Amino acid sequence: MTERDKVAHLLRRFGLGAGRYELRNTEALGTEGTLDRLLDFEKTDEKFPYSPWSFAVQADGKLYTDAYQIAAWWGLRLLMTRRPLQERLALFWHDHFAVSGDKVFEGPTMLAYLEILRQKGAGRFDDLLRAVSKHGALVTYLDAGTSTRHRPNENYAREMFELFTMGIGTYTEADVREAARAFTGWSVHYSGIGDETPYEKLAERAARQGMAMFNFCDVPAHHDSGPKTILGRKGDFGGDDVLDMLAARPETARHLCGKLWRFFAGTEPDAKTLDGLATVWAASQGDVKAVLRAIARAPAFWSGEVVRQMPKSPVDWTVSLFRAFGLSDTFLLLGGVPTDPYAPVKEDLRKIGAGVFYLMAQQGLTLLFPPSVGGWEWGPAWITANNTVSRVNHAQLLFVGDDPNRYLSVTLAAKFKTEDKVSTSEQIVDALADVLDVPLGPEDRTVLSEACTKAGGVKALDDKESASLLFAQLGRLLFALPKAQLC
């Protein structure tokens, strides 16, 4: 692999795409420099000045506080962020600690949960585990608030063992029952108790004060303080004690390292790779960033079984596709820098964020609405007939759409003429494939070049309508390639 190929591989897996314009910003850094920039994202200005409440507030001033507004805001953030790994990690943890807006319908609570994932997702796992576990979103979603010493609810404790920490087959049913007793007393407090203000007004007030309507609380009277035996240890354990035990277990290290590897590398880790990652986990006390660096330095990460072999998720497809055109600065000019976080965002930006959310949902990934506590199914499950059709249709949306000015097609045509100085159909095809990060074989190039010529070739770039039709035709053919479905 060339140095450019290595940088591109890092951008696909740790960033949000490796199209031409993403590569231009990082290629000169080399592999290690690119990895440092991706991992040390705190040093990079995100250049995303838009408040989630600018999406929630409507033109008439009414504030909608459901989770869909937060999801649309996150969609725009995914497109614009200069910290792609921070958002990719937030998505990983959102899948791992799956909480859905179907049940936790209140937007401020879902936003606070999402911000925990964004702010703590690259740090130590025990810190993240404690913050998420003692948050109103997860407690509500897993019904922990209904668990008392008289009737412990095992749902919360079971998912702690099975999904969030140690993994299936590493604990007993007795461990679950005893841990459920330890978690009793953990509940949620509804901010509207004793307040006769209508819910909509209460939710708006909470949003403007940076609060949630459902917040974690500890009710000692509901806690079972008796002795318990969990994972071979005996004591009068409470919920915090159980979290400490689970975070420190070697089974948790292997379970989480394996899941991180599958998410970022796209394969099952071999024994040597998993052992190495678990060693890094132990040495760093569960530091996620340290494990990610170890993943990027593992020989298997650069193997033929990994590079350009991972089926694209809806994020890898839709977000990376839109980011491939390097439009972040254009979006900033379009939206401006707001002075009031509660002023409605420009309608064009609202539509872009909502559009990204919708296009991913069409493919089975609805941000903030995972299908179950187990999250989404990754890998080959994303490659379906429905998703292939949806992805091919992205070409028409991108290059024709409902914009009479055909901004994207006109801009791209101008760049191909001035930067690439295209003079043949083959050169147009190569330039478009480079922008979109789609590898082409000789047969692919021949078919696409013939289609380009039939659609007007180089002359088509001089007119906005012919250029948009040309790019839409080439895009459909590119997006239908099996190679285009892999990253």
C-alpha cells in the first residue's frame, strides 16, 4: 500500500470517508500524523456552531422537544464536523448502550445521553459506563426505575452483564439476580412532579435550562442493602460496586476490544490480535483511545481481508458520500454563525440534516432509534436489495434533486475543468471516482466511459442541466458497483 492508500484506509475506518477532498486535508500528514489528528480530535476546531435547539425551535417560536429534532441536528453535525472520529465513536457507543427515542421520547434527555457518548466516548470505559448507567435515558429505557427491594427487575442487570460489559456466557443467572438487588433504588425523577404547568411548557423550560425532564436519582428506601454474592465476591453491594466489578473484569476487556475491532476493522479478530488489544486495555485501564491506536497499528488491520472489505453501513454510505464533496465551508456560509442558540436554524440546513437522517433511516439506521437494546446488526446485513436501490437513487438526489441551480453539479463540473483539466470521457470518469472514493477496474472504466460519452462527454460540463444528467447517470452506474458497497 502507498502512503496515500494507508491514509485513505484510516479515514474510511476512523473518519467519515476518504474522498478526494477529505484526503487533501490529511494526506501530507502521513499515516501516523493522520492517526494522531483523528484520535486527538480535541485539538481540532469542530466548526459546528449550531445548537440542537435551533433545530427544535420552529419558525413560529414553538419548541419541539421530541428526539427527532435531535436526530436531524446530529445528521447535520455528521456532515460538517472536523472531528469525524468523535462522531463515529458516539455512534459506536449509541449502538452499544442502545437507547431509543421511541421509549425515551423526550428530546432533552436523549440529547444529554448523546452528549455523554460524545464527551466520554474516547476516554476510560469505567467513566463512560458509570455516566451512562446513572443517566435517566438508560434507566428509563431498561425499566430500572421500577425495580425495588421488594421486587427487583432483572432487565437492567442482565443487559449490564450480557451486552454492556462481560458478554454472553461469562456469568450466571445467580449473578444477574444478585446484581439486580444491588441496583435497586436507582430510578428517575420527573421534573414536573408537583408542577401543574403543561408538559410542553415544562419540556421547553427544561431545554432552555440545559436540563432533562427525566433525571437519574437514587432512592435509598428502595435499595436492598442485604448481603449479596456477585461473580464470586460477597458483600453489601450497591450499584456502583457492581459497575466497578464489571468494568475491571478481563471478560469485559475482551468483549469490548472484540466489539471495537469488529466495528472499526470489520472482521472477527484472531486470537493474537484480540490478546494484544486486551493487553493494551489492561495497561491503560480501559482507555478507549489507546485501544483504537492499537487497532490501527495491528498488522491485521492492514491486511487484504480488512482493507476495502467492510460492507458500508448507512453512515459509511450516506454521510461519507455527502462529505466527499467538501461542502462544510459552504454550509457554514449558508447558515452563518448564530448569536442565539434558540433562534431557528436556516431552513436549508434544517432540510439537509433531516435529509441525512431520512436517507439513513431508509437503509435501516435511524439515528437515536435503534431497533432494540442489542442495537443494529452490522456487516453484511447492511447489503440488501432495498439498500442497493436506495443507494443507487442517491445519484439522482445528489446531482439533480430539487435545486434549480444544480449547485453541486455546476461546482463539480467547474472543478473538473479547472483542476483536473479533463479533455476525455475517461478523465471525467476517473475524476468522479476519485472524488467519491470508488475503485475502478478496467472493465468498470470502459463501461462508465462509454456511458459518459453517450451522455455528452466533456461538452456536457458546460451546461448545468446536461452536467447534472451526466453526473446522475455516472453516479447510478458507480453506486451499483459491488466495490462501491465496501469501505
